[in-house]
Amino acid sequence: MQITREKILRYLQDHPPASAGEISRYLEMTTANIRYHLDQMGKEDLVDVTGTRPAGGVGRPILLYSL
């Protein structure tokens, strides 16, 4: 497994549920990069979308991920 994905899993283990934005700030990576990894990890049944949070304005709700 890639190092980035291992870091994401560790973060989610300690901070469930978390958004892609929260994870990206913690790992100092782009949100798009984190979303890509979360999407791939979702396909492998490593993470799930477990909720949403309002975007704080116009736009789609923020997805929350957990193990």
C-alpha cells in the first residue's frame, strides 16, 4: 500500500469522521490528491462515506469519511 494511503488510514483511525479538506491540511497535500486516494480506497472497501456536512454556503455538501 502506498505511504499516502497509510497516512490517510492512520488519520481516519484517530479522527473519524474527516473530510478530504481536513485530511489534506493535516498531510499538507492538495484536496484533489486526497480525494483521488479516498476514491481508490473506497473502491477497495478501506474507507466509507459515513456522512455529510453542509458546505457553509452554495455548493455540494462536504463528504465525511471513516474506516
